[in-house]
Amino acid sequence: MTDRMPARPVRVRFAPSPTGYFHVGGAKTSLYNWIYARQHGGTFVLRIEDTDAERNRPEWIDGIKRAMEWIHTGLDSYGPAWDEGPYFQSHNLERHVEAGHQLYQRGLAYYCDCTREQIDARNAAHRAATGEVRTGYDGYCRDRGNAPTPGAALRFRVDHEGVTVVDDLIRGNPEFANATLEDFVILRGNGSPMFILANVVDDIDMRISHVIRAEEHLPNTPKAQLLWKALDGGPLPTFAHVPLLVNEKRQKLSKRRDPVALEMYRDEGYLPEAMRNFLMTLGWAPQGESEIVPWDVIMSEFRLEEVHSSPAFFDVAKLRAFNGEYIRALSVDEFVQRAQPWLSPPAAPWTADQFDADVFRAMAPLVQTRVKRLSEVPEHVDFLFLDDAPHDEQSWQKTMKGDAAVLLDGVIAQYETIPWDADALQDAVAVVAEQHGLKPGKAQAPVRVAVTGRTVGSPLFQALELFGRERTLERLRRARARLD
């Protein structure tokens, strides 16, 4: 196992933009940063990059903080979800602009009044004359000595000689030929700073030692390093560009197409410890045969240098299996406590006065082994608290045909007199099935649908024992009458 020790005090930052729900990819990156800081006695800084005023909303900022606190539930012994912040990039606007002006005054940046249309026209003419395709900025204003006039953008003067090497814990030392880098804009025509300038200035001011972020930022890293050196920012940070998350078609996860909001998984009843464990395996795996391991094992074994560089498949089915394992590992009391948000209206289909906490507590061990998300709990117990059996037309049509009527008649007759316990209830259905030359499972299906409304659910006969004789018979008779 490799472990490249940092040469200076570790200060990492997680810098989300408040432009939507908290992305699962951001959650993974934040965990990587947080663990690295904890492993090396460092500091984890939360910085909100809120300079996109048109897309930012205060509720997204609150959502980021709540989502990060949720994913860290149960990790108090390792320290807080973040050590410093949240800082806001917008509060440092004057410093960003000042840095741009300093670069201009030192001859490291110049003003450009070219429009996008003019640049495209020159590139088209260049292609027509030489056959060479050129899409970026051609350096037209580089040596024109333009003054800082309204509407002119400030471009960084790239030294096109040599190469820029990125020190990356995951990807080695990728090299970028400086000749391929255009003179990029650092201050827009309206004077506002570009993201890359603001990002570098904030990293310098916050003494960030390691930049752990998504792979999509790697192409901008040589520009960031050139800016860092031009601003005399001191030692360059060490980078770690973590793999992108992709869907089953190996497409980058998209907010518009894929279920990527961490809050959505929280609201569906995924446990934070299951989500943490799953996210950590997207590009890395603990030792041993199982990926489901206690958090202290992850804290001990995780190494950034061992994270794979290839994209990681965000497999929702695998996440659901992880969550089911974690739910089954809870004590019954913990399961009951964790299920509470889904046991009250509007999450639950019953009214508050219909719900019986003692009945649910008795049913909980049967439900716990069968759900993979806590949002599934109500459908396993709703028949206990509703006046009528839940109606699922598909289950009814699939089951209530053929021998269903005579089977219900036989079961009703048996259930009127037998002892009311799970074993006796099951034996009675087996007797009725045998009388009609059927397998016990065939006879159980109409009983389950009549009482619970569904073809699948918790163990039937334990549920009937809890439900009681009179209510069970009432439901069976209603179903039989409906068949007539």
C-alpha cells in the first residue's frame, strides 16, 4: 500500500457551486478531501463558489450544508463535516480583480477588445489560407498595447515555450505543451473575474496544499498553475483529479438525465453510512473480498494514490444492495428509530390516529429483512393501519381468479376456529391447498392479496397473527364477496 506523505501541512478545500441540488459526485469528492485531511492531521475548508449570481440561490447553499452534514452523520468522533468555513467566493471579489490588475501592470496580462465573431472570422480565414483548423483565440491583441477600455477583456499572457507538468496523486505527472494553451481571459469585459482566476487567488490566500477535485477540471490545471506562479503564490499545490461518475451507458452523470441529487437518496431512505461506503468504492476498493466494510477500515486503508483514473459506474442497483445490507445490520430499535420519518403523514398513507407504534414495533423485525430503502417501509405495514386493504389492481387480477374463491372459502372456515398463531395459520392454508390438489404457495396468494392488498410483502402468517382473527376474517370475507 502506497502512502506518499505530504511535504507541508495539509489544507484541502471542497468548493461546490450553489446552482442546484448536491451532486453525488460532489459528495464523493468532499469525502475524499475530508478523509485525506483527517489522515494527515490537516484542515478541511468548505468554500462556496457563488460568483455565478444568475444561477445561485440561498436555498442551494443551505442544501449543500445540510447534505454534507447528512453524509457525515455518525462520524462525530473523527471531527466535524468541515473545519473552516463556509467561506464565500463572492466576498473576495475585490481581491480577485486586484490580482488581475497586478498581472496587467507587470506585463503578464493584456487587454483584448476582440469579439467572438471577429475571432471566428479570423480562424475561418486562416483555415481557408492554410488548411489548418484553429478554434481558439489567435493572440491578435497580444502585442497591440490596448488600454483598459470599457468592454475589453483582460487575457493572461501565456508563455508558449516548454511544457507544464501537473503533479497529480492519481494520474501521475501529465504534461501539457504550453504551445497548445491560448491566452485565456481572466477578467471579463465587464470587469468581473473569470472562475479560474478567482479559484487560484482563493487557493493561494487560503494556503491550499492539495486540490482534490473531479477529472473534468484537469484540462484547466496547467492554466491554474501558470496563474499560480505568475501571482507568486508560493509552492504549487499537489493535485488529485478523481474519476468521473458515469451511468450504465458510460455517459457522464447529468443533472438533467440521471438521478444525481444526494438529497433525493436521503429522502428515499438511504442510510448515510451506506451512501458513504458506496461512494468511497467508486474508483477505490478496500482490501478483502467485500466492499461493505466499517468506516474505520476505510479511514485506515484509503489512499488517494490507489484511486483508479478510469470513470466509475454509479450503479444504483448496487447502492440499493449496499443499503439493504446496512438496514439489516441495524438493531430493531435502531431500525424503528430510523424509519420514523416515513411513519407519519404525508409520507405514510394512514392518519396519525390510525398508526399504532406498538404494532409497528412488533412487525419491524419482519419488515427490516425485506426493505432496501426506508421509504419502502409503509407498503409493508400499511394494511395493519388502514381500514381497508390497500388496493393494487395488478395484484388482484393476477391472483383472484381460477380457484381463488373456493380457496378463500376453505381458509375462512379454517380460520374461524383454529388457534391464532403463525404455525397454525400456515398449516390451515396447507390443508386447504391439499384438499384442492394445489401447492401451499398457490393457496397463500389469494389470502395475502385479500388481507395485505399485494402479492409480495413481509412473512404472511406472522403478519396475520399480529393482525388478529377478526380483522383478518373481515378482509377475507370482503375479498370473497367481491369475487361474487
